Amino acid sequence: MSIIPEFFQTLCRKKQIYNASVEDLLFYFPPTLNGHRIIMLENYDCICVGYKNNVKDCKRFRILKCQDIPLLGGHEILLDGKVIKVDSLTYFKKEILKYEDYVSFDKSTFLLLEDKQRVFRLHTIRERIQLPLFKGGYSFNRLDEKSEQTTIHIKVNEYNEEEVVNNLTTAFLNIYDQIPDNKIHRFSKIVETVFSNIIEFIFKENINDVYTWIENVVEL
């Protein structure tokens, strides 16, 4: 279990560990038959990346249980064949793994799909994660606790189109899991509206003209 896959070592060397897209999450972690979009983290190995004496290091382990909320507070971890309990995952990274950098645990740790050669940063999937509780049962699904009223805040710089796309992607990724299943269709309409406004704002073009241009390109 402690072996770090070669593909992950390559990603680390090339600094190419990108955040998952909405499409990636839907493909590798599709909704269940009853519509739940949760990830049972105890079923997957994780890899934490950190620095020791200015040298990058990786450690593989599995998070088995939590005290109350996944990624917050106490957790039970399987590390090198032994089960340990820690008061926090920050403590685990600093005192157990001995990593000296200041990147948060959830941003420096990845869920591993070894057979698919894919990893998912915990920070980007934390709203989906569930774990067994110390006292029995499972952590509550925070998706059910959220209000149906959701606001999207997007920073727009009209001189940097790539930044706009990245901010849109991040915003939609963070909010997608908060949308009830019966509102997904409406959410897609919101996305289309936002896209239209952004196109008109940046390129000073009407969205229908852009669609016509795309159709002409496709025909060519």
C-alpha cells in the first residue's frame, strides 16, 4: 500500500497535477440510483505530497473514519499497515508525516484511482466526501443541509479570457454538488445565461452571432 504509482511520481516531477473537472467527477464518480453524489473516502487510498528539508516527498495511506465531519477534527488513518488516530489532519501532515510546508492537508492530498491512473485533490471533492463515524454510522451528507438558494460569485477580468474561463469552471464545479437533482436542468439554463453574458462582455459580441460563427466553422 505504501508504493507510490509511477504515473503519480511523473505528475509530481512535471508539476502537472490538475484539479478535476465536473466531467471527470461525473465520469469516475457517477450519481447512485437514488441520485446521491457522494464519495465513500474509506474505500480509496490517498497520497499526500509535502516537503522535507526542501525535498518533495509523497506518502500513501487511507482515511478510515472521522470524529464528526470529514477532513475536519479527529480521524482514524491506516498508515504503513497500522491504524492510528489523530486529532486533526493538519497534525497528521505536520507531526506524523513530518512535512514542513504550509499547504493545507486537503489541497496537498489526493484520492487515488490507481487502475485508472487518475487522482483527485481532496479540496475539490470535499463536499462529496463521507466517512464512517467513530461512534458508528456515517457522517451526514452536507449536500442535504445546504439551502436551495445559492449565489455564484465570479471575478471577471475582460483582458484575460483564460482567467474568466478558469473562474467560471471553478465556480460551477464548487456549486454543482449543491444543486438538488430536480434543479439540475434549471442550473444548466443558468450556466448558458452566464456564458452568454460573459461572451458579450468580453468580446462585445451577441451570443447568437457567436453560435452562427461556430456552426460555420464546424461546417468547414
